[in-house]
Amino acid sequence: MNEAELRQQMVDLARSMFDRGYATGGAGNLSLKLPNGHFLATPTGSSFGRLVAEDLSVVDKDGNHLSGKRPSKEVAFHLAIYEKDPNCNAIVHLHSTYLTALSCLENLDPSNAIKAFTPYYVMRVGELPVVPYYRPGSPHIAEDLAKLAGKYRAFLLANHGPIITGSDFLDAVDNAEELEETAKLFFLLANKPTRYLTDDEVTDLKGRGK
Ligand SMILES: O=C(CO)COP(=O)(O)O
Ligand SMILES: [Zn+2]
């Protein structure tokens, strides 16, 4: 896809997520890698429901603002992930309801907030490590993610929300939807005896694709 098509794809899928309640107000941010090596990101404070293709921000790998409106205050954590994960070409950060509720629970396993109970969670995400709470925009988020990126496909910011990567923008959005649905099921199953996938079942699913 060329840059114009990628800009339109970001606008269209962001709007779709907004319309289906994955994003509200000005929360969350999106980015993708452009064919020229720069990055397209949502402007700070923008609503997923009202993005404008020409207004989207372009930054270089060092975070220099090249064009468009002022980029998301989280652009540093997006860039930290791209630097460490060569397979990541797009990132979705949401404050979606169930994943954000999950991020506020005490005693989450920092290495994996959701133990697998469905195959698609394993196939699209696998594990969900938790980054401790820092204020939105804090450089510490990027520092912590730099240590995890490349080893995981999604991350949960404590008391904040999820970050989901993808091989392209559509893949990142699909992964985000799968992860939000998994968190919804997690709450539906709370206090019910649950059969988790066994280690062998998880191993069998890994590396099989989607
Ligand atoms: O989700 C957000 C902060 O974590 C929104 O910030 P931006 O509007 O600057 O992208
Ligand atoms: Zn946020």
C-alpha cells in the first residue's frame, strides 16, 4: 500500500473502532510504518471517530515531527517498540473497556495478565506482560517497553490500557479486537471454574499462524 492508502486505512479503521466502542473521547493512539521508513501517527488529543487523512502526524525514527498535526504524546513508546521489533509495522493503543478494567486489577501476573483459555488469544497475542503504572506520556513507558518489545505482541499498561502490535495496520486492529474480546471473556468467567488451555495445547498453537 502507498502512503495515501495507508493514511485512508488508518482513518477508516479508527472510525470503525470508534463506532463499535473500542475508543471513546480523545483516548488512545495509532501508528504505522510508512514505505519510506517514517511513521504515521494520530495527532495528540484526536478522536478515532474524526481523524482526517491529511492531518495525521509524520515522525522519523527519532521522534522528530516532520508533518501534520502535533503527534500523540505516546509517540516515544511507539518508536521504542518499532526499534526493538522488526516484525512490528503497526501499533494500536486503546483505553478499551475490558482491557482497561483488567489493567486496574491488583495482583496481575506481571509476565502475563491473561492465562490462555481460548486458541485465538494464543494465536494472535500469546502473552500479555504488564508495564507498571506511569502517567500517560511518561518516558518511562518507552524505557520499559524497550526491554519487552520483540518478545511479545501486546502489552498492558497498568491502570491505563493495552498496546497491541501487528505485521500491518489491519493485523494490529484484528489483534486488538481479539484481545479486548478475550478480556471481556475473562470477566464473564470470573469466579467460575475455568478450564485453561494446557501447556501442550498452547505449544501446539504457537507458530501455526492465524
Ligand atoms: O491514550 C492517550 C495517552 O496515553 C492519548 O494521548 P494522545 O492523545 O496524546 O495520543
Ligand atoms: Zn493511553
